[in-house]
Amino acid sequence: MSGWQDLLGWFVYIFVEQKAWGTFAFLFGVGFAVLLRRLDARGEPVVALYLRRMAALAVVGIVMDVFFGFQVLFTYACGGVLLLIVRRWSSRALLALAAASAMARPVAIVVTGLVAAMNHTPRTPSPLVALMQAADVASREPGYLHLVAARWHVLTGPFSWRTLLPDVNLALFIIGLLAVRHGIFDAPLKHVRTIRGWMIFGLVSWAYVWTVVQRLPDPAIPSLWFGYIAFGLIQEQSLCFFYIGALVLLLAKRPQWTTRLAPIGQAGRMALTNYVLQCVVIDALSSGYGAGLRLRPLTYTICAFAFFGIQVALSVMWLSRYRYGPLEWMWRMVTYWRPVSIQQAPMTMSTVPRG
């Protein structure tokens, strides 16, 4: 059984974990572009409205970071502001920015590593690393307030100029934005070559990292390892492009799957609510102040599917009565800065479908 457990854990790590992160970032860029298109069509004030939206997301991100240990939303809010600034750039310029974003931190690490090696500077852990280690220790202890304090110290810890550099998330945001701009989702069958090209790129990148890079010798200067992956241009999480492309082509060529997958789509309409709920539950179950669970890969996978199934069912039930998820509703009111009804519009004779 232990061998099967290890094999399943390996499978999830290789084929799922970082690819899910990549898909999440790509869809953030898609959502940005769709919202922008709708606002432009209605003549809404884009800048003020979107900045309120990102400010609200940043606040939620800080809360999730400090109280539940999940950091991604604040990063997304910062990247969303940059997307607003560059939204009207040409596609070529945006692709160049995406490449530069993916390379920025790896190049910075390589340069600082080379400078340290040339100056014979000993490698010492940064103060921020020590704070993160302290937070990790606190997560295994029963005191919740102590854990919150440790996470707050990480958030407000020593400043590092590297945190100002864009990363691969911004690159994925931009690619999602460009996919909407060029009508990939509006007419997938007209863009089959483009979709297949990105699928091949994702598959080859992933295979290269897990076959070639894993067998290359360790470089004399550890930071030069980034040279093996073209300084961030090759990412194993690029396999997400293969998954996304396969699903888009499936739905385009087999429309009946849209109905079959509709319940999952309902969960997607409540993405923020479901994500926050996942963070709260996972932190409470895994941390020392909560259940302190440590699950084997098989049990973890079964629980993950079961939990998501529950979220899908709850999303379907909720959206049968309400127009938005609870957090999406509040986010929408902050975005538009006016009351928004959450109730479904009552059906009248004029809205009843006719034969």
C-alpha cells in the first residue's frame, strides 16, 4: 500500500499541483479581459471601477494571508493593477512583457548568485526566510493567535527588492488577456492551430523539465540552475496550456459536454467564495490550532475530490436562488460602488421559454 501511496503522491505532484496554479493565473487574465470588454461596451469608467475591484481583492488577500496562510490573492491584486496599465499595449509588446516577467526573478537570482560567487560572499539565509520558518513552526503549534502574529511578521517583514519584480503569474495573466483579445474563446475552431501550438509548447516544456533537466548535473553555482530552464521561459507548470487547450477544443467540438460540465461551471461562478472556503477548511484541518491532520496521498486525493464535490453541490444550490456567490456579491458592490441585488429575478410570463 505504501508503494501505491507514493505513486499517487508522485502522480498528483507531477500532473496536477503546479498546473492548477498555472490554470488559476491564466483564468485571472481571462477574467480581466472579459470584464474590461464588458465595461467598455457599457461605457463604464474603467480605471476607477477596476482599481476599487483590485483594492478589495488586496484586502481579502491580506486577510487570507494573515489568518489562513494563503498568499496568492494579494499578489494577484498587484498584478491586476499592472494589467490595467498595459491593457492597451500591442499583442507583440504584451508577449515581450510576458517573457520578461517569467524571466525577471530567475535572472535576478542568477545575477546575485554570480556576484556573490565572484566576491566570495558566503551564502546566508535572509531574515525573511527565518520569519517564514518561524511561521511554519507556529503552524504546528496549538496557539492560533501566535500563528497569526507569526504570519503578520512575515507579511510586514524585511523588504526585498525582488518582491517588486514581476513573476510567471503576470506572464500567465497576460497570455489569458491575449487569448480573449484574439477571440480564442469566442471561436475556438477558428484558432485550432494556435491552441494546438500552445498545447504542444506546454507539453514539451513539462516533458523537458521532468526528463532532461532532472538528469543534468548540478551547476557549480546553484543559481545557474535557472539556465537549464531558459531563465524561467520553460516552466513545468506550462502543462496547464495542454489541459486548457484540450478542454476548450472538447467543448467546441462536443458542445454536449457544456451541459455535462455545467455544475462545475456553477462552482466557477463562485470562484472567490469557493477558494476562500477551501483556504479556511484546509488551514483549520492541517494546522496545530485545528485538527492537525497529516493525510497520506490516497486519503488526501479522495478527500479533495469529495470536498470539491460538496462545493459543486453547494454552488448549484446557492445559484439556484441567488445571482452571485456571497463574496462575489460583496466584491461586485465594492467594484460598482452601489447596492447590487443578490436575489434572482422572479420569472414572469415574458421570461418563460416558449416552445
